[in-house]
Amino acid sequence: MITGKNKERFIQYLHKLPSDIFYYKSFGEYPFKMQIGVYLAYYDSLGMAVDIYKVYYGYKGKINGKSITQFGFVYDSRNEALTEAFKQADKLENDKLK
């Protein structure tokens, strides 16, 4: 979900967190529901607001207030919307780091 230069910076961010958070497992081994808060805090630290919102049929994602869905596509679950939002945030960050 995090790639390229953004991944290098994310790993540095993880190493700054209290070590007892990841005492039993590495970050990637935790379920996505447990990773969400770390991803949100990481992107917050970069000044990027990643958010999703409930619509009638599902969820849409936003980054810095701009919709990340195309043609009104709605994700079935909160996790799907967040996954796509994090992928888009990763792409934006890697574009900035080039």
C-alpha cells in the first residue's frame, strides 16, 4: 500500500513510534483495521488529510477535501474506501518526492 520513496519515509516514521506498539508482530502482520490509525497519523504528519464519508450506498474517499472516486464510484465497505484513499495518498506523496 505504501511504495517507493514514500515507503522509506514511512518506515522511518514507524521507527519513531514507541517500540511496544509493534512488540509482538511487525506492522504488516497486523490486520488492516489495526493499521488504519497508523496510516492516518502518518499522512496527518505530512499535512495530508485522508478521509472517507458515508453515502447512501456505501463510502467515498477524500484527500485534502477532494473526492478520490471517479464517476461517483462508491466503495462497498469502509475498509475498501480507506484502502483506495491510502493508495491515492501514496501516489500523491511519491509524485511530490520525485
